[in-house]
Amino acid sequence: MPKITYVEHDGTSRTVDAELGTTIMETALKNDVNGIVAECGGACTCATCLVHVEETWLDKVGARSPEEEDQLDFAFDVRPNSRLACQIKVTETLDGLIVHTPAYQGR
């Protein structure tokens, strides 16, 4: 199983096992990771699962979809490396992925 590390805004980090085919958001919720709200349950309609992907992982997580871009237009603390965790599928190539959660999830 790939391991994903979530770093909270205060620097606390937690590494968890992720099931292949799930999303980074689903993995966070399953493992009670703080900082992922996921109000829409992964439908890409709320932007409350925003994460900042470590720069070295950007190519591996892939590009934002047009729908994801639309949601990020209204999200809080958006950066060039921001992604919605519900839109990142867990694959073997993401073993070791590090994402940071913002201090606030919302618009």
C-alpha cells in the first residue's frame, strides 16, 4: 500500500497507508486526518478538501481538471501547488506523497 503523509498547518504530520484506487481525500477521512473537511463527499463541488502538494510531487499527481480549477477559484489560500484531495487518485507512483492542509477549509 502506498504511504501518504499529511502535514497540518501547525507542522504536525501523519503518515497513513492508502488503498489503491481511492482518493487522497477518502484516505484522510478513513484515517481521521485533521484538516480535510470534504463537505461534498468528493463530488468536486465545495473545495473543502484543499491540500498543498509538495512541489516535487506535482508532476506525479497530475494536472487540475477544469472542474477542479473552477472550485479553486473560490477557495481559501490557493497556491500554484493547490489541489483538491478528492481529485487525486492513489496509485503506486504516489507512494511517499506529502500534502499540507491549510489552516482553514472553505471559501
